[in-house]
Amino acid sequence: MSLRLFTAIALPADLRDRLAGLAAGFPGGRRVAAENLHLTLAFIGQVPPARLADIDEALAEIRAAPFELTLDGVGHFGTARKVRVLWAGVEANPALAALQARVCTALRSLRLDIEARAYSPHVTLARFNAAPPPKRLGPWLAANGLFRAGPIRVDSFALYSSVLTAAGAHYRVEAAYPLDGD
């Protein structure tokens, strides 16, 4: 059996609750449970359990200083007619971009197939199989467009495993990596 893995920054519980409330204001879709809200750095995908030690070792070698980030605004992926994801955005942050690049470099050094498209940091709030009515999207975006939270201190990131079930995804921290300097 393979493991479905990703790396992410955990969010404080009070912020996760606030984000869950924000998502609850938009009807429909599959809202991400508050305990599962996070900021993804890299999606690794399915890997054999035997690779876990190598991934852990590569990620443990990453050096970066702690930093702060701010969540800023909301948006969606897809079109107004076919919304796939609602998200909370992240204010531009060179330290976050550098950490994400280091994580991807470490994972690619193991010949893992990490996405090459530009990193678009966000926190996924809800996912949709069927598009919500466009008349709901515009008002929700307008009402929440000025959303801001933070700054949030980031002093670690983690390797997570994910098990998909009919009730939603269940995440488990496989290893945590402190940020303690460049």
C-alpha cells in the first residue's frame, strides 16, 4: 500500500476556526474541516512506504529561518461558471517562497515528480464537484475580499500523510521540521 504525502505549514487553531467560519458562509461544496486547514508547500502524491525514510532525511536537511506570513483576501480556482476551489490567499512573502523552493528541490533530488507550475500559496477552504450558482460567488467574494489574518509566526513545516475517505480526508503528521536558521 502506498502513502499519499504532502508538505505543509500548520495553522494556529484559532485561525483554522476563523477560516472554517469564513467557508461556512458559502453554501454548498465540501468544506475543509477546521482541523485539516493548512498551507501546502508541495504535494508529493503516492509513494511506497519504503521511500518515507529518504523523504524525511531530505526534508530534515532543509535550513531556513523562522518567518511571519499574513493571509490576505479570498478567491477561487476555476471559472465563475465552474468553481473548483474556494481559498484564502497569502500575502507575497519571499521567505515562504524560498522555503517552498527548498522543499521542492529536496524532493526532486529524490526523483519525485513534484509539480513544476508556479507556486500559488493559499489555504483551501472548500472544494466543488458541481459548480455553485454564480449568483452566490460574486457576493461571497465581495463580502470577504478584504479578509486578512496575521501575521502568523512560522517556525516549522511538516510532512503529512493523507487518507481519502467518503467522509473526507484524514491527515497525519509523519514528521515535523523546525526552522532554525539559514
